[in-house]
Amino acid sequence: MAQVILHDRLQHVPTRCYLMLLGRGMQAACRIDPTLSQEASDIPVGTIIALVVGEKGPAMFMYKGANHLLYIGDGSSKKFNPAGLPSTATIRIRSLREARLIFKFAESPVAAIAKGRVSIEGAVSLACRFLRILNLTEIYLLPRAMACRMVKRYQAPPHLNRRKFAVGAAMLFDKRGKADDTL
């Protein structure tokens, strides 16, 4: 019995890591890219958007502060538990198997929604805006060959290599919880 529980938890590790990198990447890209910054500024302040795998699987929570979109964790932290707060929009991937298709870059999030593998609960306009931010962030996080498969309309932004480097550096060194973006 203990082996089965341990095996289930180990299956969630790659998904948790991907969601953490994606959340930190979205936070960094929204601060660097003016297009993403504009998309994020249109989200109302205080909005929490959740990307959840399964019913109680790995999750990623993004919070719209006064000036920026912030990655606030996966709900497992004792310091801050965003799972206790009501999210304005929840994007739910049906199961871990469907999540692997998306996270292994075999299928784009938009195609997964069209095939019924992803459902949206709450404000659909916020979820659509979040997915646009997600698509543009993948251009910065992925090599061009993978990004072309994941993003329907791939357009390399100006100064792509410089911005990719800046997003990577911000992911490593950027602090969460600025004075103007506190919860």
C-alpha cells in the first residue's frame, strides 16, 4: 500500500516542477515584455487565476497585484496557502495523463481545450487572457522548434535572445512579494 502512494506522489514531481517554472517564467516575462505587461495590466487587481491538474493534483496560482502578475505558489506552502482563497478563474486539466501531453509539448493548451481535455471554471475572459500570456511566455521559455508547435501563431518578438536571457535571469533572481504587490 505504501508503495502505491509513493508511486503516485512521484508521478506528480515533474508536473509540479513544470508548473513552478512556468509560473516563475510568466512572472518574469510579464515584467520584461511590454506586450505581456499590457495583457497583465488588463486583469483586475486582486484576481487569482489557478491552473490545476485533476481534482487534487499539482496546481499553479497566479495573483494580479497592483502592478504585476505574481506567481504565488502551488498551494502546498505553509507560509501562504492560495488554495484557501477563492480563485476568479480556474483552468483545470482533466488528469495527469492529459497534462503530460501538454507538458511534453505534444499538444498545445488551445488544442487541449478544443479536445475537451481542459475545462475553464469561472471568468472565461480572464482564463483566455491567461492562456494568451501563457502562449507568449512559452516563446521565451522554449527553443524555437518547440515553441512553434505549442503556439498557434508564432511571432518572434524583437530582441528575442536578449529578452530570453533577461527572463531566465529574472526567474532565478527576482523576488516575490514586492511592497506594491503584497497580498
